[in-house]
Amino acid sequence: MSADPVLEEFPLEAMEEIDVVAKEWIQEQSDKEVKRIRDVGSSVLPLKISNCGIITNFDNKKPRAINRVELDTNCDLSKVQQIMVSPPTPYPHKDNFNYVNLILVTSQPIPFLAPYLYKTNLKVTQPEREEGGRKYPSKEVVLKNDLRDYLLINKNGVRARFTIHEYHDV
């Protein structure tokens, strides 16, 4: 496979339509985080999520989760320099879903806050592959999502890829 994959080529994408209950709950969580940040004297610009899901990247030995986050904004998301991820919160209305707040830092003085709801036990079928003359059969695996890889998409369809190389506790 190529060293620099093109996401459109990945055949498997897990899309979860966000229902009304989820939208309301996500908005509540986002509002709470905005209030918390403002109460400590900082600022943040909240963004609304349009859609989200997980794209599976099979380019490595183990499949990787790429977190697709579509945001209702015209902002150029390729300007994001850093993503900070809150600790996950279990989503109370559906098993195996977690919620995190993403703080998107750009060169602007005020960062963005983006909500993200994701499935924690996504099962995918890893395609058959050959490596070093040895064949590995296709198999179903549970995708590990370490929340490090993101595909951010604005409402104009402009995409930006981002990888978190290391986490720091603050």
C-alpha cells in the first residue's frame, strides 16, 4: 500500500447518524464546557457538529481509526495547529459510545471547541493481505481508537488531516 494514503480510497467507513436526543445531549455537554472555560477566565468559540464517524485505515499491520468530524463552520480547518482532547465521557443514551470535547488551536487568540461523539467498540473486517511472502486472511477485529488521528471537514467540504503525536496531562 502507499506510504501516503488518500482517505477517499478507504472502502470502509462507519457512519453514525446523530439523532435528536444525541444532538441535544451533545449541545448540553458543549455548553457546560464553554461555561467552565469562561468561568476560569478563558475564551473559546464553540462549533456545532454536523456529522461524525470513524474511517478505518488499513495501511498498517493493525487497522487505525481516523476520527471524521464534520463541523458547521466556514473556518479553514487546515489552520488547526493543535488538538487537545478532554477525557472521554460515556454517552448515557446508547452503549459503547463516548463523548469528548476537542479544543482546536489555531494562530488566532481564541481556540475553537468542537464536540465529538464516537463508537468505542467498532467492529471492522480487515482485508486479506500479503506481507513478506506470507498471506494473512481477512478477519473481523475491534478497532482500537486512541483518538490520535482526525479528519476535520468544514461545511464547504474542505478537509484537513491532523495527527496527535503525544498526549500531555494538564
